[in-house]
Amino acid sequence: MKYYYARVSTKEQKLNRQIDLFKKMGADDRTIFAEKQSGKNFEDRSVWSDLIKRWIRPGDVIVVKNFDRLGRNKKEVKEVMINLAKQKVYIESIDQAYLNNYIKERLAGDKENDSYTEAMKDFFFELMLDMDLLRAEWERKETAKRRDEGIASAKKRGVKFGRPLDTNMRAKFKELYPLTRNKDDQNYRTVTSVCNEINCSRNHFYYMAKLLKENKL
């Protein structure tokens, strides 16, 4: 049986790309396990724990888009792969397909008598895993760098980011904002009450207040 594990690190990130890729490979909702959780350690991942403790059986395969979806800690990732291999459960990476057979053979195979050959195999296994996790980390940083550069360039060209200001909300804000300024005023309104009335967050309230002071609202 093949199971598919998707993970992103934060609530803001999307799982769609990983899930769509899995479904193209024949996965369905029953075999896809996805969560939004940090890659720092395995203990905090409830979906991963559920997959490992309740679903997998000897002979099963867990598919990930990239080995880095298992985590950032190479030592911990390797330990998990070894422990699963002892149960005859193997992990396959889509992005590093060229490593799948080698890793399976390396983790499942019997130890050879030649200690030098054995040490070299261990060395290359560590080296390949290291290189791929480092490459994935570099790609993430480069993507973030290009995104930040793109945003900075767009801002220089006058492109506006953030939530667009609703015309009705803006007009209502201009009407009610002065009432939040003086607690001694008999018509005083709290920021919370104004936010509830015009349906905006406190952060957005103060953002509009800043624009108003700059005559940009």
C-alpha cells in the first residue's frame, strides 16, 4: 500500500501543490495525509504520528514530494527512515527518485563482511542525503529572496500591496474615527466597537488611521 505525506511549515502556506501532485499519481483522500506543522521535530506532528501508528503495515511505502518534507534535521530524518525500514516500510521521494532504490537497498540490505565497503556505503548515503536536504534549503531561501526582491521592485513602481480599502468601510471609518479620540466626549466609541460595526480588524483600523493622518484615505 502506498501512502502520501504532505507538509508545510506554517498555517499561511498551501498544501495544494503537493496534494495535486499526489492525486496525479493515483492517490486519493484516503491515502493522503497532510498537515501544517514545523519541520523542527516529529513529536509535534499529529498527522504523521497517526499515519505511522495506525495505518502503515510491513511492505507499505510512504511517498513525499521531497525528503525535506520529513524535516530539517538530517540526523532525525535518517533515524526515522532506518526505524521504518526495520518494519519493512520505506519512504520514497518524488523529487529525489534517483535515490529511492539506493536508499531502499541500503536500509534493507544485509551488512557486508567488508567493513571498508560498508563504511563507504554509509558515507555516500550520508553525503547524498546531506546534499539533497541542503539543496532543498537553498532553494527555499532563493525563492524567498526572489519574492522579497520582486515585492521591493513592485513597491518602487508604485504597486500597492495589502487588503484593498472598501469604499463603504472607508466612509464609515472617517465618520466614526473622531469618536474614538476623546473619552470625555459623550458620543465616545471604543476602537473595538467601531471595528465590529465596520467589520474590520484592529490592525486594519490603525492602518486606516495612519492613512487618514497622511491624507491618503
